[in-house]
Amino acid sequence: MGLLLRLAVFAGLAVDAYVHFHLAGDTGQTGTISESTLFWIQGVVAAVVAILVLVRPRPVPYLIAFLVAASAFGAVVLYRYVDVGAIGPLPDMYEPIWYTEKVVTTVAEGVATVAAALGLAVSARSRRSATARQEQPVNV
């Protein structure tokens, strides 16, 4: 189960990173921080966290993966349905359409979010039970 969750988080964040890298060059250059810059940052963070969860399946990496995936999922859904406008230095990223890359990355982010939440629960529970076994007195 643990390997399956790690692979699901890794795959979801890897797809997220790939799509953000791919789309980074196609976005506009409005605002103090451009949408391209935000997409590059999201791609790098998603790639690094994907590798982190793959090599170190502990509660903290799963928590970070959950935060990265859930924030990306929330942003894409929010900006699909709500015209938030520019927020400080961030550009207006409202885009009221669905297209293939957007659907693919949204599904991948959703899968990564759920898998990371489950991975966090499973890894935290197994660490607690391992700690409890170590603390039990030995009957001689």
C-alpha cells in the first residue's frame, strides 16, 4: 500500500510539473510576477516534492506533497470558475475554459492530493505503532 501511495503522489506531481513547465512559455507577461514565472516555480516545486516523497516516504514529505498538490488543484479550479483579478504582484489568471492540458493536470493534482493525504495518514500511523512497540517493556 505504501509503495502504491508513493507512486501515485510521484506520478501526480510529476505530471503537474511537466504540464506547468510546458505551459510556462505560453503564458502572458502581465503583473509584477508573470504567470510564466509562477508556472516555472510550481513546476520546480512539484518536481522536487515528487522526488522527495519517492525517496523519503515519511509524514513531513507527505504533508508537503499534500500542500503543494492541494494548492495547485485549488488554484486551477478557483481560476477556472472565479475571476479573482490581480492580487498584489500576482497576475490575473482567470481562464474560464477547460482544455486537455488543464484537465490532465487537474486530475493529476487531485490524485496527488488524495494519495498524499492517505500517505500522510498511513505513514504517521505506522511511525506511531513502531514507536509504541519500541517503548513496551520487555518481560524476562
